[in-house]
Amino acid sequence: MNFNNLETEVLDGYAIVYLNRPPVNAQNAELRNEIIQAFDAFNDDDNVRCVILTAHGDVFSAGADISERPAIKKRGPGAYWGHNRLVREASLAIADCSKPVIAAVNGPAIGAGFGLMAACDIWIASNNAYVSMPEINVGLAGGTALLQRVFGKSRARRMFYTGMKVSADELYRLGLIEASLPRDELLPYAKALAKEIASKAPLALQYAKQAAQVTLNMPQREGYRFEQNITVALSNTEDAREAQMAFLEKRQPQYKGR
């Protein structure tokens, strides 16, 4: 896939997506459309069983490209509604991707940059990174739904009202990310994790991602029933039988994706 604001590569069972819009990977409409195209394509790529989202440069993403806002205003009635829909859809393309997505946050994830990070399944960060929702600092208000899902009430609202930054080390202390690492260790850690995930049965992985998304806001009883139904469906696959035989025979399974 060729993009103007992204770089993608497919390795051994997983893909890496690099945000690549210097200097700070600010998100404009073109970048958001490319995110949607890339992650939609991964849904249909059998060679990709896991995705890493990271960035080139020293900033993961500084959020929305504020310079676009005057242009949005000039487009006339409905323009802002379309803009807001695109912002949502870029994050939803990541969240709804049928493959697990790892955020390897290599620097500050600000505003909509934090939104992209939060859309991923697993979060790791370099120890120079931080997250914030600074919309209040430019006279706007956005992000409270995300903040209150990630943090407790007091911290979320303090961040929302003040634009407060939270460092990667603090995120790790709070148990919100898997690791806070030196910058040069971030991508190797992410690649090792992606390879581990990619080694699992492809159908089971896709069902696991679906279960994680669908049951997130379900009552516990209905969520558990949904997962049980998935387990029944998977039990009839060739890959499930192969995984069980490989376990009994103490060998590596050979999956066929069916």
C-alpha cells in the first residue's frame, strides 16, 4: 500500500503502520482517510494476523491539525459534521480491525493522537512519551468520553479541565500500559509481542478480537454467553483440533486458518 502520510510494512505474520507526517504527525483529513484504508485492508489480508501502530519522528501524534479548521469553516453547512465523522471513523477503523492492534507509542500522544493510541488493543510506550487532552488550551472541549474510560473520575476530569500531561512511567505505574521502555527498546518489544500474537490460530485470534470488542459494554451474563457461543464455533474448526493435538503431542501447531 502506498500512502502520503503513512508507511506500512508486512513482516512475519504481522504488519507495522508508521504515522509519517512530519514534523509531529498532526492528523489532517488525508492522514485519517489513509488510516481507514490501511486498517480496512488488513481485515482482508491473511498474511497479517496482528498490527503495530507507531510513528516516525519524536512525536507519536500531536493530534488534530489545527491549521485545517479555518478551511473546514469555509466549506459551508455540514462541513464540521463531516469532519467529526472522519475523526471518529479513523479511530474506529483501528478499534474494529479484525486483527489485534498494538500501539507502540514512541513519543507524545496528544489529543486525537491519544485517541489513536486508545483505539488499539494493547498499549506500550517509550519512557519519553506522555498523553494529554489539551483541547481546553485552544478554547475547545473534547476527549472526556475517552478519558473517563481510561482513567478514574478525578484524574480524567483533571486532565480534561487543565490539559494535564501524564507520562509513560505514570501510565505504567497506574497499570494502564504494558511497558514504559527506553526508545530504542520499544519497537523490538512490540515486534516480539506481535510475533507471539501472530503465532496463534488465525480464526481464534479474529474471534478473540471480536469478543473483546463486542463484550466491552455488555452486561456480564450476556457477554459470557457470547464468548461461550464463540468457543462452540471455534471447537468445530480444523485449527482447534490441530492446536489440541499439537498440545498433546508436544509440538508446534501448523494452522491453516480454517
